[in-house]
Amino acid sequence: MRSDTIKKGDSRAPHRSLLRACGIAESDFSKPFIAIVSSHVDIIPGHVHLNEVAQFVKKCVVDAGGVPFVFNSIGVCDGIAMGHEGMKYSLASREIIADSIEVMLNAHRFDGMICIPNCDKVTPGMLMAAVRCNIPAIFVSGGPMEAGQSGDGKALDLISVFSNAAAKLNGKLSDAELLDVERRACPTCGSCSGMFTANSMNCLCEAIGIALPGNGTLLATSQHRQSLFRRAAKRIVQIAYELDVDKSGKSKLKVLPRDIITAEAIDNAMILDLAMGGSTNTVLHLLAIANEAGLSYTMNRFNELSERTPTICKVSPSCDYHIEDVHNAGGIHTILGEIRRGRPKLLNEKAMTISGKNIGQMITSWDVRSKKATAEAAKMYAATRGNIRTNKAFCIKQDIKNLSELKLKFDPLDCIRTCEKAYSQTGGLTILYGNLAVNGAVVKTAGVLPRMLRHTGPAVVFNSEPEAYEGITSGKVKAGDVVVVRFEGPKGGPGMQEMLGPTTAIKGVKLDDSVALITDGRFSGGTAGASIGHVSPEAAAGGVIGLVRDGDIIEIDIPAKKLNIKLTEEELNSRTIPKFTPKINSGYLAKYKAMATSADTGGILKWKES
């Protein structure tokens, strides 16, 4: 075993002595050492319950015959970090998470790891560490939050609060009305209840094959998650023992992260993202993960897949459905099943998963609309909300044994549609190119109103996210305008802030059907509307977005995949980018800024090796 490095031989007596001080028994030295990488922190609703989850998983590893060791990663709550300097640390935290896990895995020679993420930078950071270190790894998220409910039964989520806060600032809502939404929108622990980035990434882990079915959609409050944790623990310990017997060092078993996270698996993940209109941040993260895996993968691949992938599922903020509804409609493997039925050969069905089966076999067993779906699938997807305020993990017990017994208030065939009845015959994300985005920009097409798919208007330019929010809520932006927010890319931010404040402000002041926004920053998975992000190169790296002036005419044509400014090359060459004064020049962000690349490469860090 890999852990034999620290536990076998006379020279390792000091190591064993220290391990005994941690409670390791004599019999444990012959067992695999399994890292349980939790992202528990008390200030994030998606993570507040993960200490309890980690302790349960720890017990499951013991029961499976392994020796568990828990350590934690950092985490940033984008909602709490939003709208102030804290947001600059969000994307940048991804690199710290990956680096710190690498340190722990390699310093202590673990045989495998179980990752317990639940927020958008944590999941990709852990995936980057997994492919970098390439030891057996399985992902089990903490699960999504239940949707909130208004007094009249309407579904609420965090985006409801953001948009209502903007409406209050604009005089369109009372103090009491805002407070009521604030109190109701986030009723339980778990990652926010829409198809925002955290849930998008946890769902994509199922399509990539590094997580088991239910990982992305089974509610944090459901006791059914305990079964998911047991299966994951049993599987990772099994793999560790099998690799020890194999002794080849080259994984003939094909179960290591680099065996699973291949170009074909990333294609599958992107197909899922396109089919369900997931977060634009997934583009950043999949590019970064592919880079760590040594794969050649570019943004243009997303457009190639989008042309062939129908949008068959929409979730908040693009629709009134929430993750709990997707789960009861059959979850991620049912979405993949509908793609397989409607677009044969689009998915790479032979891509291996951590289960030991390929993704095609997993779809057959876990797609509830498949004739060969297992009874376990029918039971798991029947898990529903508890309707109580709680921050406790898996505390809701249900007696419903089969999905057919569940009385839903919606049509599951509308929540997850067939390809023939898709919202669109192309995917929910689009990469745009043009003289304003030479290396590309990203838009969540699934969230754009039909009338805004093509839009031409004068630019209203802001050099920071706070400036933009103030300008929108104070009335500086008018119907027909194009809001330009720049110097907010990975290098310029530094850290590439999300623009949820400005985009929800546009919605709050009732301009979402007539105003577009473009930025070299990024968007929350909760963003909808004609919001175009990741404009590359960014302004701080000399990109054309830095040359835009108030009143310049911006042309957006999403169906044609175009983003242009109506200026000739000569006019652009005659301009200079306004002097950029770095906002932060010390601490971690200063180091990050020095190495950060633009969004078209995933916002990864690059440095010269000596």
C-alpha cells in the first residue's frame, strides 16, 4: 500500500509511534489509510453540517475495513462574500484548496480519499487535487438545501433575496416584505437550492464518474444520504485493497482519477451541463480540471457539444424548478438517460466511473425511466423535503419506498423533458467570439429571454462591480443599454468577482428584458438574463473590453455566437486602456494576481519553472 511508506519497517518505528498517539491500533497497520477530506466550516450553510457527515463517513470507512483520517479544507460562501472585498477571494480559494489537499495527501501517504465538498470552488479544487495526486478518490457532497417557500407557497431561494433587496433599494418593496423573503428563502443546511455553481459541480461529478448516483440532487436533510455515504466508503476501501493486490503501480483496474477524468468524461460532464443549463462557472472549472489532468481542452469544444445537445431541463434561476424537483423527476442519470434516448452516441458511454462500471451501465441502472432501473433507484429518488428549518445532516426520515408512490405537485416529464420536447435543440451555454472577446466569452443561454438573444445598445461602462451595482440601482442604466463591467477578471479583480449584485439589480429594477451586461468577471450560478462573462483577454491583460467608452455601440448575437463593439480596427488601435491601479498589492491575492491567467484558460495559475 502507499501508506506502507509511513507504517512498515524498522525505520518507521517513530512514524508508528506517532500514529499510535492518534489512536491507531496494532491491527490498523495492515489496513488502507483513507483521507476524509471535509470542507466543514460553520459560516457556510452548505458546509455547516459537514462535520456530522465526516464523522458518519469515518464510521463507514471503519466498517468497510479501512482506517479513516479526517482533515478539512477552507471554503468561501459566495453569497456572504458577495458585494464586498471578500468576493475577490472566492475563485482564488480554489487554488489553495487544491494545493493544501496535495500537501496532506503526499505528506502523509494516504491510500485513498473521500472528498466531502459542497460549494462551487471547493468541488473543483478537490477535483484538481484528485487528478494531480492521482490516488483513489470518490466524491460525496453534503447535498443541496431545500427550497424556501413564501407565505402563499411559492418557491424561494437565495436569488429571491438578492432580487428583492435590489427592488427594495429601488423603492419597489417594503421593509416588511424584504424581511419576510429573507427569513424564508434558505430554510435548511445544504448548497443553495437552485442550479447554481455548487449544485452544478456536484451534479457534474456524477456525469464525470467520480461520484455515485444521487450525489448532486439528494437533499442534505434526507436520511437517504447515509446510504450514499456507506456505498462510497465501501467502494474506496475496496479499491485500496484491490490496488494493493494488483501491485502494478499503473492501475490495471482503471479506477484512479486520471483513468476516470478523461477528455471523454469531461465531454459527458459538459453535455450534462448544457442539457440542464448549468452555471457558466463550470466552464472555468472544467478547463482548470482538464489542465490538471494534462488534457488538451479548449472553450471551443463547448460550442461543438452545444450544437448537438438539447436543453431538456431548466432549474432556478432559469425556471421555477429547484434541485429537489430534479431529484424527484429522476435526477442526473435520468437526464443522461433522456440524452441517450434522444441523441444516441452523443454521450461517451464507455467512460469508466468510480463504481467500476462505465457510465452507460450506470445510466441503465439509475435512470428511473429505464426498464432496467433498480429498485434502489426508485427508492432513493422518492426522497423529498422535510419542511422544517434545520442545519442538521440527514435528519429527515421518510417511509415512501418507491417513486411511484410519491405524489408530486409537478409533472416530472416537464422538469426533465424528452429531447423531442426540449426547451431548445441546442445547449444551455454558449461561447461567444468577436472583436470584444477575441479569446471568447460565456453566456448561460438557458437563462436569456428570447427577445434578448440579439441585442444592440450603447455601453455604460463601470470599472468595478460595486460601481456597477450603484449605477444600476441609482438609475444610471436605462432600457436598451449594455452594462460593461471590467477590471474584474482573475488578474484585474484580482480574483474574478461574481456579478450577482449587478445582475440581480438589473432584475430588481425591472430592466432584465431590455438591458444586457458584459464583463471580464464571472457570474454566480444564480445569474440569469443576458449576462455575458469571462470576456477574454480581460482588461487588466490588455483585452479590448478595456478600450470601451460610454456610448460605444455593443452588438450581441447569441445564436450567431458573436460579441462585437462597432468600432473599426483603426479606431480601436487609436485608443489606450485607462490606467489600471491594482486594487490589492499585498497578501495572497497579490501572489495570485501575479500568476493568474484569463478565463479562457480556466483562470489557472501559471509560473515559470526554474
